[in-house]
Amino acid sequence: MFLLGHSCWSYLISKLTGRKLQANLSAWLAFLSGILPDFDIYFRPILAHHTWTHSILILLPISLILSIRFGRVGIAFSIGILSHLLTDSLVGTIPVLYPFSDQTIGLNLGIPSIADTTLETGALFAVLLLAYNNKDYLLITRPNKKSLWLIVPLYALLTLSVLFAGDNGISLANFAFSRKAFTLITIGHVILAGLLALGVVQGTRAVISEVRHPNSPRTPSQIPTTKP
Ligand SMILES: [Zn+2]
């Protein structure tokens, strides 16, 4: 699955888990958690893509440690990380017991495929609905210092896409618009990156206004914005 789907599915699953557990996982962490297993792209060629970081034997202990250390927020974040394995195994396969076995499992619905396009763009649509419902949309509609954190998933989304394309000798523009199935996914990536970038702008505005009016009784960042 592409980063669009990973990021959107992890937002949905970790935010809904957080709501169940009454833990307020920040939006930037919810978007980031699902992309983390693909951070192996940053460490190529030391780490082969789709190996160590896509093994349940590695991710499960990490998730347990995070859950014990950070409690309910850690559980919600960990579920976001693990969602990566679920979504990758739907459209492809994952080496679930790596490094002890190279055996891969998954439904392998295909990438690109109609199924993948539906899963990725459908998740983006669901993110928009959930973000409206849980008030996370306020992160991009008004100045808020918390919104600055959205730069982290945005940075990961952009750099991983460029690195992945570079590693595979692909011209990003050709790749993005080469097939019909990719077109919707490309638009989805642009929309998600645009929304995250808007959040970064709102975060920057909040910081600037705080610097200009340090004694303001109620800065925009103090206005409560989100619920789990
Ligand atoms: Zn992956």
C-alpha cells in the first residue's frame, strides 16, 4: 500500500482506538504511526525494504513496550503502527516471521489495483469525516501551535515518496500519472499533503502571533481544539 493509505488507515484505527480507551492521541501521531514501518526506506541499503520493519516478531515487542511505557496513548499509537501490517497484507504480502522465515502471507489483492485504489481513497474520505467529527479539522482551520507537529508526517510523506522513487529509478511525475489506478491515488496524496501543509501554516501563524503579542491573555493555541 502507498503512504496515503497507510497514513489514513492508521489515523482512523488509532484515533478510534484512542476514543474507545479515552486516550487523546494527537493527530500528527495518528498519521505518523502507520508510516513508521516504511521508515526502512531511510536506511537503505543497510535495511532492506519490507523486511525487519514488516515482521510481527519485531513490531509486536515494540508495540508492547510503547503500550507499557505510555499507557492508553501508547496502545492507540501501537495499533496505528500495526495497521501497516494489516493494510500491506491486504494488497500484497508481508514477511510476518522475518528474520526467522522468509515466508510471506497476505491476500495480495494487487498494487496498483481497483481494490488498492478503493482502500486508499476510501480511507482518505473516512479521515475527512472522522476529523470533522472529532474536531481535528480545527487544526487546519485556525491558528494553533499544536498544528505545527503536522510537519512530521508531512515531511515523512514527502521524503519517503521521493526516496522510494529515487531508489527504484522512477521519475516521480511519470510514476504518479502513468496509470489510471494511480491517478486517484496521486490526487489523494496531494490532498493529504495539502491538508497537512495547511496545518503547518496555521501552526506557524500561531507562533508568529504569540511572538508579536506575548502578553495576549488567550493565545489561539490555548483554545481547546480536539477531543479523542
Ligand atoms: Zn510497507
